[in-house]
Amino acid sequence: MDYDIIIIGAGPGGYEMAAEASARYKMKTALIEKKELGGTCLNRGCIPTKSFLHSAGLYEDVKHKGEIFGITGTKEITADMEIIQSRKAETVRSLRDGISSLLKTAKVDVYEGVGTITDTGKVKVTSEDNTINITGKHIVIATGSKPDRQEELQGHDLEGVVTSDEILDLKEIPESMLIIGGGVIGMELASVFNALGTDVKIIKASSKIFNGLDKELGQSLKMLMKKRGVEIILGACIKEIRRVKEKLECVYDDSGTEDNADEKVITSEMILLAKGRKPETAGLISDDSSEAVRSLEIDNKGRVIVDENYRTSVEGIYAIGDCINGDNITGHAMLAHVAAAEGKNLLSYLNDTDEKKSMQAVPSCVYTEPEIAAVGPSPEECKEAGKEIIIKKYPMGANGRSVLTLQERGFIKIIAEAGSKKIIGASMMCARATDMISIFTQAIDNGLTTDDLEKVIYPHPTFCEGIGEALSR
């Protein structure tokens, strides 16, 4: 065998796994990537989006709050999309160089091209220049996901209809934008362009902003977005997108019936498709692949089916991250930190060690303004499961750091078992929520109670001081 392990896909799951396989477990490692090191997260997702959010947040703070803090002349400032793009590109390039250096130091062989599994233990790498074949004991599919283009929606391919991939390369700030899908991606990008001055509207089929999170988080964010001028339409059935002269029209029905009696139209310069993501498996298997490889089990959503140890239906082939059906994996979600953890847990399994990452509590983060973060079951999920719980909640409007920085409404909510007081969940909507949620992730993993966390001294004045205030209630 040429390699001990071949990993296809260099996103967070793939490149972190490759570095650890080689440096820690001394496995001869090959990593294949058809686009750029870092995958979607670094190049078309997490990092570019947060770079945009940071620029937009600074702009909004200075323009609307600057004079309150003694910074004059702020009404005349403008947002320059060219410079915002330049800063994003510089950040991505710096981090990508860091990954390249990490892999080089770890002695990982990196191949640029499309990785196609031709047989068990065999992978063909096809690039613009040539095609090579490599072999390995283990093959890991870590190809991630891509935006759902919503091909079933008439008009999805019109000019001006974009996904989260294309919108991150805009050269100008659009005057108006309709976002189809109000989940994490939709709400984050709504925050960006609303702050930059775009007239933003959001339309979604579901009756909730965030599926699977504390209902109060979505309700509170909806109220804040409305206050900022963002119209949010929930429970809508989207019929089609059509172009009329220089504008796009989205036809929808929010009557809840099937007779189309209440069809309505939203006109916008640009439409962002943000319904969600789907597995990226193009080129992974070809007609030339062996019968065994072509029999790889994939579900009706295109996800690779794996067992609790990330094994696929084909011996010697494994899969992790966004591209898998995670029904058998505790804590699985389409998140970069989950993919990275799954890669490390697979290495632990392959090397028969007990060094797995805990998947008991997986934090979710939304980088809106204010930030949103949650871990563990929501109050609604606890109620459905018949769990007796206690909820400790603190409104962040009373927090000193929140007041002095002019933060808007927010809260910290802690969920614990009624009898033992053991912490089982938390949800937060406030500044630095995405940083502070790890406190509760650690508490859940280590079986800590509200009494345990209440003993801790929280520094003043800080946002995390709100945690202590919530616990004391």
C-alpha cells in the first residue's frame, strides 16, 4: 500500500484529520482536494461570512452609535465593498497559508484534483494537468457540502439569483435583497446586508426562524430584525422566481391553503437562496469504479450512510462531516467543529485508542447581532421528552458591559434537571455568546450542576458576568 490513509476533502474535517493522522499516529497520509485547502468553511463559508459580519458591524456601530460615544462626523461615512472584499480575501489567504504550513510540517502528501474511488484501497486523482493513481489501507470521504441551489424552484437559475457562494464575491452592495430561507445562513447574511444599508426581506416555509433551537431565540431575533427594518415572512409557499425588466420577482402564497388564492409578489434586485446545504459527492464514484464501490450506500438526500464508527457499507471506506447521514452518530450536525471532531474520533477508532472527542454536547452558534449560541436540548424538547427541568434566566439588559456598549435586548438561559440541578442545556442571545457557550458545553460534558458553576467568580464588568447572575436566580 502507498498510504496508511487517504482522505478525500480538505475542509476542517479532512485537513485536521490528515495532520493528526500523520503527526500523532505516524500514519502515512494522503490528502486530496479539488478546490482550495480549508474547504467551504475557510473559503466560502465560516471565515468569509464572519469577515463580512465584522466589517458590517463596525460600519453600523460607528454610523449609528459613534456620536453617542463621542466620535463625530460619523453620518458621512460609507461602506466600500471593494475594501471589504479585499480584507476578506487577505484573511482567507493568511489562514489557508497556515493550513498549508501545518500539513507540510506534519508531512502530509497533498494532491490537487478530484479524488475518485476506483476500488477498495484505490483512488484516482484527476487534475487539469494529469491523472495519478494511489493506494491506501483506509479511504476517508470528507467531501463536505454545497449550497442547495433549489433546482426544483422555477427561476432558480436566473441572473441575480445567488447562493451563499456567489454572494460572498459581490463587488457592490445591492439596494434590495430577498433571502429565501431564514436559518443560520440566511439570518447571518441578512444581518450583514441590513447593516450595510440594503433593503432586506426574508421569506421562509417554516413557521420558525431556527429549527431545533430554543424558540425564544428565533422570536427575539425576529423582533430585533423587524426593528431594524427587515421584513420576515414565515409559513410561505414559494411558487416561482421570475425576471421583470431589471428586477426579480418572487411569487409566494402564505395563506396555508393549496388553491393559490392569495398569491403575492416580492420585488427585489437580488435573491439569495439560503434554504440549506446538501452533500458534495460529485466525482467521488464513477462508471469506472468497481462494483463494490458503486454499491456504496447513499440515502435519498445523497448522504453517505455510516455506522457508529463512521464505516460505510464498503470495507475500508469511511466517511465524516457534512456528507454523511449522521443518524447513527451522537451529536452529528453540519458544522465545521463537528466534522473536525468526527475525523479525530475516526482516527481513535482506526488506531484502537481511547482518545475520542465527546459528542455529548455540541454547541451551535449564529453570528448575528447580537450573537446567538445554544447547547443541549431546548426547553421545548425537554417538555416533549417529559423531563422535569428548572430554568434560570437573566436579561442582559441589566448587565453593565451590555449597557455601556449599547447592546440591544438579549438573555442568558440555563436549563438543569429539576432534582439533581445538573446542567443539561443553555441558550444565549447577547454579545460574545459564541465564546461563552463553551462554559456550558464543559459543564454538560463534566456533569456539573448549577451549584458548581455558581461557586465560580465571574469578573466585573464582563458579558460572562451574566452567567453568574443567571445562576444566582
